[in-house]
Amino acid sequence: MKTLTRLCRLPALMLASLCLMTLPATGQTKTSASGSPPNSVAKAYGSGWDCDKGFRESDGACAIISLPKNSHLTGGDYGAGWACNYGFDRAGSGCAAVKVPANAYLDGSGTRWDCLRGYTRNGQLCSAIKVPANGYLTNSNYGNGWACERGFRPDRGLCLKIVLPKNAYLTDSASGPGWACERGHAAKGQACAKIVLPKFAHLNSTGDGWQCDRPYRQTGGACTAP
């Protein structure tokens, strides 16, 4: 009879135990079964936990990251945890729109700008490039932004015509007179003088001088036998 009484009481005891397990204990901290704070997840390997996206670890807890306007979360463990959107740049604790002047465009970073082709940076503005006659625009952001057409050379903001002496040809060099002498000739002032070969000599590899045939050696302006 006593055994039957105990069996009848068993379901009630089990129910009471289950109720006690589901009720929070007085003064219990709000942590998960793994010991991680709210807004966090236990690491997949090893011990410890990581804060959820949009939260950062602070004094053993996960504090929410306050996003300013025109920004986004970076997910990084360092820095502010956020970055400005394209077209905006950090300004104090917020993001300010990048001011792009006329005739300019945002570069790939989204925080800087460059002038369009045909314009050059002048402080915070883009000024039109003045191309002289017989000149053309270049794609370079350096220098004048223009170059002279073939047959002309730059001189104090102008493109002057290159005067070719006899036995000369145009070069693509931006420096110098813009011409060079044909092989067998050497520059003498504004002319190309013919190279006079002494006996037992031949033109050098560049064609603007001479050297003695082997086994002769140069002695002054002549080639002498060794």
C-alpha cells in the first residue's frame, strides 16, 4: 500500500522538479549555458565567444556599435567597427559627403576626386587646360597636361616648329632640339657635319663617331699600327 502511495506521488514530484528547472534563480546573471554574454555566440572551436555582428566586446560584454548616417559595418576587430559609404569621408564621429567640384569625378576610393581630362587641379577647383596651337591634350595628371605635335617642341607655353638641318631627322624626345643626325654625321651646333673617317677606321655602333679597325689603335685623329 505504501509503495502504491509513493508511485502516485511520483508524477507530481517530477512536475515540480521540471518547474524549478525552468524558473530563473534569484540574482542569476544573463549569460547563456556556455557562459557567453547576450548578443554573442560561442566559438566553434576552443573556448570563448564572439560578439554578434553589430556588436563589439567591451569589459566582458557585447556593446552595440553606433552607426552614423551614411556608414556601414566593417566587421573588423579594430578601429571604430564602421566605415563611411562610397562618396562620404570621415568627419569627426560622422560621415560627410565628399564635395566634388565641377569638371571632376570621384576616384576609386570614393573619398577623393580627380579632374576630368582637359582640366587641371587648382586648389579645390578644376581649371581648363589651355592647349597652344600645334599642341594636344595628354592623359597625364602631371606637367602641363598637353604636349606638342610631332615636328614641334614646347617653349614657354608654346609649340614652336622644329627646324631640321640637312642630314637630320625628327625624334620623339621631349628634351633637346627635337632632332638627331643621320648615321655618318655628328651634330655641330645647329648642323649635322659629315664624319670624315681616317684610314683604317670605321663608324662606331651609334654612327656618330669612328673607331679604328683591329689591330690598329687611335693616335690623335689617325689609326696607327700597333
